[in-house]
Amino acid sequence: MALFVAGNWKMFASRAGVTQFVDELASHWHTADGVVPVVFPPTGYLAQLQTELAAKLPGCVALGGQRIHPEPQGAFTGESSAAMMLDLGASWVLAGHSERRTLFGETDEMVAAQVKAAIVAGLKPVLCVGETLAQRQAGEAEQVVARQLDSVFAKLDAGFGEGAVAYEPVWAIGTGETASPDQAQQMHAFVRERLSAMDAKLAEVPLWYGGSVKPDNAAELFAAPDIDGALIGGASLAAASFWQIIEQAAGLTSA
Ligand code: PEP
């Protein structure tokens, strides 16, 4: 299976920054066989990023949106639909990122509706799941992740398409604290088992790890058998560190 290296830019971007990122990434680029890089910029920068990538790194980096509204269109000020993401060049979309759940009150039901809408429209969803520090300390990590998975997968009548699940322990996002490869692998194995039990086809769903992934810890995480990719916030903003993570993934896939 390919290794995914995905950058979540959150609310960090500018037109000049997009140009600089693509120029710098292109200056580092050499073959990265077996790696699928994906960038999730703020919606307003998707089209520019698509144009610049097509000119300077054709076919090398896929794009994703950070969130969609589940309805195809309507009076929903500030929102964007799955079809709009596709129109802007995205092929992926995040759903249920912990910042959306915590800061914007997104419930499991809302996340499930987004995942369903993405699949129906032909976007590949990345379902983000993960426990808080308090939940881990209370021994509830697996229970929380199971609930987040079940609430989405129970509602999927048309399969999960080519979607991915990202395990992002909330205590490791933007904190500099990373789950150890053992902790991450343990949860990924749990997710893999739970999905396979629902439907044998779901055993193939790529499982990404997210939470302070950096060039100096990426290789040991990628080496874990059930880690098929990384969702990277801070370290994806600079082309140099994003490229270093892609290189580490490429080294492992060609090994
Ligand atoms: C994220 O935003 O999904 C994330 C994992 O951020 P960071 O890499 O900065 O922890």
C-alpha cells in the first residue's frame, strides 16, 4: 500500500505563501514513488494551489478540503459543498478533525453526514478520530475511538469509497507531544480490527496517524505495520519539512 503524507494547513495561508511553498517543494522534489502527498489548504486557496502545482509539479500532489457542508447547495452562509471542493481541484476532504469537534461543536452525527456527502459526490473522506488526554488517562481511548468510528460506518450504505481514517489523539495535536510508535500502532490495530469486523473490505482502509508528526519522528511512525500515512499540521506549513517527511516515507516504501 502507498504511504500517504498529508498536510493540514488549518487557517494558515496567503497567496504569496502558496507560491513560495510550491516553488520550494518543486526545488526539493525528486522521485517519491509509493508516496501520495496531499495538501489540505484553507478553501480559498485550493484553486491557486491547483494551478501552481499543475504548472510546477504536475501530478505529484493531491489536494483536499478541510471541511464540507453535507448539503449539495443552499442558504448556508460561509459553507462549501462537496461538489464545490471537487470544482476547486480537491479530491479529498477532512471530516471530524478534533478542532472542528471541539471548537465548532461538530457532533458524530454531523461528521457522519459529511462523510456520506463526500462519498456520494466522489470526494475521498478522511475521517478523523481520537481521544482527549482525560479520556486516555481514564482508560477510555478505545471506547471513544470505537464510538467515533461506529457512528459513521453504521450509516454508510454505499461503502467508504477510497476514504481513509486518521487517528489523531487530541493530546498530540499541535502540542509537540507525539504518540509513541507503540501507542499509535496499538490504536491503529484496534481500528483495523474494528473496521474489518464490520466488513472485510474495510480492512484495506488506509490508516493515517496525526499528532505532532515531524521530520525527526516520521520514519519510526511509518515503520509501524498499521500506519499507512500521516496527517501533519505544523510541519506541513514549510515546504522543506513537508518534503523531508515525504522523503522518509519514500525511503520506506522503496525499501
Ligand atoms: C493536525 O492538525 O491534524 C495535526 C496533527 O497537527 P500537528 O501536526 O501540528 O500536531
